[in-house]
Amino acid sequence: MLDINMSDVLTVLGSIAPYLAAIGVVLVLALIVTFAVNRRTIKDAAARKLIHSESWLVFLVAAVVAVAMMLFGPLATLLNNATADRHMLTDDTVAAANELAEEVQSEAVTMLKNNDGNLPLKDTKVNVFGWGSTNPVYGGTGSGSMSAQYPTVSLLDGMAQAGLETNEELSKLYTDYREDRPEVGMFAVDWTLPEVPAADYPQSLIDDAKAFSDEAVIVITRVGGEGADLPTNMKAEGITYNDNSTEYADFEAGEHFLQLSQTEQDMVDLVTSNFDNVTLIYNGANAFQFDFLNDYPQIKSVLWCPPAGQTGFAALGDILAGTTNPSGKTSDTFVYDLTSTPTFNNFGDFAYDNVDEFTITSTFGGVSSDVSPHFVNYVEGIYVGYKFYETADDEGLIDYDATVQYPFGYGLSYTTFDQEMGDVTYADGTVSFDVTVTNTGDVAGKDVVEVYYNPPYTNGGIEKASANLVAFDKTDLLEPGESQTVTIEFEDDDMASYDYEDAQAWVLEAGDYQVSINADSHTEIASATVTVPETITYDTEDNTHNGDRIVATNVFDDANGGLTYLSRADGFANYEEATAAPASMSMSDEAKTEFINNGNYDPTAHNDDSDEMPTTGADNGVRLADLTGKDYDDPLWDDLLDELTVEDMDNLIANGGFGNAAVDSIGKVQLTDADGPAALNNNFTGVGSIGFPSSTAFACTWNVDLARAFGDMIGQMAHDMYITGWYAPAVNIHRSAFAGRNFEYFSEDATLSARMVAEEVAGAQDSGVYAFVKHFALNDQETNRNNMLCTWSNEQAIREIYLRPFESAVKDGGATAMMSGFDYIGPVYAGADPSLLTNVLRGEWGFDGMVVTDYFGCFETFQNADQIIRAGGNIMLATLDVTNHVSDTASATSVTAMREAVHGILYSTANSWLYADGEPDSSAPIWQTITYVVIGLAAVVFVVLETLAIKRYLDRRKAAKVTVSGK
């Protein structure tokens, strides 16, 4: 759940300040009149008292009007969300969700090492070391947080449920040391890793532990969160970290967050010096640096347990106990030295030094600061993760065994498998073959069939990795000796490359393609050759790539940045030059001419005088429910859209934070959207769903059926909670292990991510829940993500790596919603980039639906509704009035853009589950009813007081006349 923060409070106050000021002005005037009108200025007592009464009645009217305008204006969306009915999950849904979450984690836990058959544990008693054992990682922070409404199974709970008895004396040592986990969030970041110093373990405790059991488990945890990337240098300026001892520092300069701290190292030394059979559990979403393992032969087993959600640690207990056989595979490559990756020098904080003209003052959290453009260079091009390491090995650039510790797609089992590759056929553009998987071991288990291709490469030609995941499948649970045949099928254009330099199109080059089944990205089991006889260039309307609606061609040339990109040519001859830290911190003159933010964007400069003003406010009698199930281009849409007023359209566009507004005239009710990549969290009512394992955990299952089941479960939970939109799934790429939000994303690989997201989206969409696939696109780090972060990359990498999962969400998952990223793609904000939102998303992929911005908040630096809707965006994720309203409501160009934006919003909502059975019932929010009652009472009070004031005035005048006549 996202918490209320001071920035939001101050923004709310800012939005209502004009109304409060108006009340204050009228109050001051009333006071002035009260004191100014006295016996000296007006001797007529009746007139004087009438003026006093009227001045305060005017104040009453002005206050009521101002408050009503506040409530129905800038506060309306907040009040609608906050007063929504609290719909809870049913008991049946809770039970089903918990069962599914545990099943997911049972296939996500990945065994990286198991020497001497150390696991399963041989003893039901076990010593569990490490502070993280008492405070494990369930998810991420920010939008990835768990709901506190439902019980959570801790790591030690999970072991207990599996019949394992843990050393309570050890656990008490850790809880006594510290109970809470340091906060790593959007508004406070404390990277402290609590761990009891080895010197603070009493010898009696160690002696008791050895007497308790010969089994030892070490738990190491790392947490990530929204808004902050993991530190690549723990001694860098601005890093908050408290050492566990005054005798030494946990980290030295240059050491990073994903390696052992000194206290953790000492704890490992302590455990391994007293126990010979040690299991290490790493609980975190970010690939850890396990370079120390070879120094400790006592550490015989290693398990990677990604963030487990609310019940997933029960599955970890079953795996330790041996009642569940681990079947997870790595979703990322684990290397010995994370500082030597191709991305390391070009990930993090890079500020331009020559962009004063683009600096804008922003107020956040009550603090005003000057915000200037920053940048990040994706110099590695397509060579992300295993695609680099496998290709670099083939080219002789690296010593693979000394560089890569655990390859992508790697994972061990308590049993063994044999995979036999059948004959490969290539006909009518389809490659197909069978793989027979046999359990050759002694216990039941599941295996993964991983299919890679190695394309023909011409030195200096189109960049190509020598290993590319193209298909995969997971077997059922196979008993010892049991076999299952898996059918593999994929299209030849799945092996195409994007040539952005010459053909400026997708190209499948002629030649021999090696198709292999692998145990992981590096270990081939069997292979066959597929020969493409002639080069195919996908550049005509009747021959587009992957079913594109229009031909894909270069649209991201302005995002190239003129960088030197990593090239395979001559054995990666340019590696040192390409992957070095930025040589210049200056924005180019060319980029400056194209850079846009709120300081230089003028919507009227982009008007087209030939545009015709659309019809508005018509009385056609069409209701939104009439459009349910209709195609996006059905003519009836025009009749419906003609009925909307400009005010209707602006209200829909501007107020899209955690839902979308009602339009009574067309029968559109207010709908609710929920946050959370692993759950549904209503940040206003406080209602949350069961929290599932992280997206990284789903990727480690390599099981698309589980992803589909999760999408189905999202739909079921959404129905219970009366929710129609889900701010997820998130499919950015694990470009770097240090990205703070990797828990929310699936993998370093686009194909694995694409298959997972397509199934999750399909499940949600089939339940009538529109899934906002995010963050579209290249939003792969948290550092400076909302500081006008210019992301520079070449078109090949953008299309092959970073857009691929989003494309699959649309084409295979049927997505009707997207959430744009905070980042810039080159010089243009992603949420207002027509190349991305119009050319690619709608034009090439055929997307119909709505694109919401990421949180509007108070980012007045670069987000504005005018630019967004003209570029292909639809709705602002805003709960407050900032720059989310369309400012140009007079030009035909703008109103046409508003109409098209609303078209997308209404298309998605008309096909939500709430409209499945016709127009849903609607009722005014309770706050509106209360407000109307209060206004009515105020009107009555005003009439009564006004009547009394006039009566008293007349009575006083009459009395005064009697007195005068009496004299």
C-alpha cells in the first residue's frame, strides 16, 4: 500500500489554496465592514445592524460556495476514491489465492547448488542463522507492498509448517537485536543491513546450537523498492547506512549492496567454522554476487528464494524438508563480479551540465528545488544479460567459467532428467519439433524445456547474439521413470533481427540457424540446423513482422544519441570504448532542439488550422453500455462521442487517478483501478488482496500456466473488490541487477518476460479487468526516473529487448490498457511520445484502449495533459489538480485529441466486467449526498437568517419611528 506523504498533503493544500484564499478575503471584508460600520459612520442603528448581518450572511454564502467548489473541483477525485464502498475478498477467494500463491513459490525457488545431496535436510531440527530469517522479504516497497489485512507466513513459520523445528534461541538473538526492517521506500531510504556481529554470539549459544542440530541454514536478504536503485557504492554521497559495529565498517568504498557486508561475512565464517553441512538461502529479487561460495566448501547447498508474498514461505519449508522438489530456473544471469557487467558504468545518476534553459523549479514534499534533465546510456545495445555472456564467450572476449557463476535458465532438482529432441521441421514459416522429457531419478519432479537459436552472423553486419531464448515449456510432475512429450513450435520471424542502419526494418537473413534444447543458456543438450534459403525483409503491407498492422520502420532515430554501441564486430573490439562511463555530461545541440518539457511546450504551436471542430453535446440517445463488445471503429462510437461536452472529456482525461470518472449523460459510472504488481491494493479504502510472490518469482517458475492462473485470480479478486483496472503487470527489463524495482519485473530476457506477461494479461482481460501493462517503456531504473531522465538507445535494442514484452501483452494477451513510464525516450517524455504511443503501440501493434500516465503527483516539470493526448495518451493518473487538465479547450486540434483520448478510455471501460450485463447501477458518492444536504441546510439557514435580519431591521425602523413620533 502507498502511504499518505507530506508532498501529497501540500499538493492538496495548494490545489484548494485559491478557494481558501477566497474565503479568507470575504472573511476579512466581513470583519472590516463589521468594525467600519459603527455609530460614527452610520448613526441609523437599524441600518447599521442590517449591514452587519448582511456582511456575515454574504460570508456564509461565499464560504459555502467556495467549499462546494473545492469539493466538486480539485477534491472530487480524492473524495470519490476515499468514500468508495469497502468490498472485501470472500473466504473462498482468500483460500484459493493463498493456495495458488504457495504453488507459485513452490516452483519459483531455485536450487543453485546441492553438493553431496545436502538437501533435503536430513534432520527435522535445524539452526537458522541470519537476521533476515526473522524478517524476510515478502515483496517490494511502494506499489509492491503487501496488504496487512491477511495473515503472513514468515520464513520460520513456513519451516514449522513443513515439520521442521528451528532453534528458537537463535531466532530470539535476532529479534532482540532488531525487530523492524529499515525502510527502503519512495520517501525514505535506509540501506542498513541489520546483522548481529559475530563477536556478539555467546559461545554458549553456539555450543547449544551444535547440540541442537548438525544442520545449519544461513539466510541472506536484500530488499528493493519503488523510487530508489540499489547502491553500487555503499560509501557514495547520500547513502544512509548504519554499521552493525563500531569496530569496523560493513562496507568499504567501492563495495556494493549486492555483496556480503563485513558482518554477514563474519557470520558466514562463524557458521562454517562450526558446521559442515550448511545451506545458504538468498531471499531477494536482485541477482546476488555469490563470489564467496567457492571459499566455503561447508556451504553445500544454495537456494534462491525470490520475494515470496504472503504465503510463499510455506513452499520454501516444503522444499527444505523434501516434500516438494525444487523446479525453478534462474530468470537472470548470476556473475562473480557485478561491477564488471556491460551496464555497470552506465547505470545510475548522470546529470547534464549544460541544460540551464530546461531547468524548472519543482515543489515536492514541501521542498522547492530546481529540476534539470538527466540521462542514461544503454550502450550495451542488444547485449543484455546472457545474450552478452554467451556471445562474448563464443567470440573469445571472456573466460566464461571465471565470469558466469550461474547461467540464465539454470536450476537443479532432487531428481535427474533426460531430454530427447525429435526431428525438426521447417515449413510454411513454422519451426516445430517434439521434446521427450524423462525423469531418470528417484523422486517426482518437473523439468523445463528451454529452446534457443543461434543465428548466422556476418562480421560487422546486423548485431546478433549467439544465444536467444525463443520458446520454452514446463512439464507436469513426472514420477520416476515417467516421460512426457512436449511440442515446441515457433514462427521463423521470431528469429528475425531489427536492422536499424540499412533496411530500417525487421530482417530474417538467409543462412543456417542452430536451434537447440538447453539445460540453461550455456549448456546445450541437443541441436539441429534450420536453413532459411533467402533473406526476408518485412517491409511491405502484405509481409509485416509478427502480424504488425503496418510495417515497422525506424521511429526512434532521435533516441539514438549518437552513442558508440557495443558491437560484436571483430570479437567485441569496441568493448572498452562502448561500455566506459559517459565521456561527456553535456546534452547535444541536436537533442536540445528536440527536448520538450513544460517550460517550452506550447500546445497552440502544434495546432493544425485544417482540423475541424468535432461535434459536442449532441442528444443522440446512445449509452456507453450500447458499445460493449463493439469494435473500436464501430460507427456507433461517433454517435456516443458526439454526446460528450468538452467539460465531460476534460473531466475523464484529467481525473484518472486509481479510477476514472462518471459521465451521467452516457450512463458511464465511476470505475476503480487498484495498484500492485503482486496484489490489488486500494490505496484509499485501505482494502487489499492476497499478496502473491514477486514477478521475478513467476519468471523463475518458467511456467506460463501459473502466470495464466494468476491473471485469472486477479480477475476473481477484482470482482470481489469491485475493481475494474489493475496497475500491472510490469514488464521492464532487468537491465542491471541494481535496479530497485526488479522485484516488480520478470527477467533480463524479453522472451521469458513476454510469455509471462501475455498470460497474466489474458487471464485478467478474460475476467473483464483491464490490466495497465507498465512502465511503457525503457523505464528500467529508478534513479532520476522523474527528473526528466533521457534514455538513449538504438532502435534495434529498443525493439528487440525493451518493447518485446509490451508487444506480446497487446498481441497475445489482448491488453486494452497501458501505463507509460516517467522516463524520456531520447528527448521526449515517454508518456507523450507519438513514436511510441501512436506509431508503434496503435499503428504497428493495433492496440485499442487507453494509456494512463504514471503518477501525476506534482511533477509539473514535464507532465501536461495537452502534450500527452496529442501524442496518443489518454488519461492522467492524477487525484489532484495540477497540470492534468487540458489547457487548450478551444482549438479543433485539441478537442479532436480530447475526443480520441476519451474514445480509448470509454472503449476499455465499456468492455470491463461491470458492463458485461448491461448498464450498471449508479449512485452518487456519499460525500456528494452529504454535501447536497449540507448545502440545502445552509440555504435554509440563510433564508431564515435573512428573513430574521430583514424582520429585525423593519422592527427597528418601526420602533425608531414610534420613538420619534412619541417625542
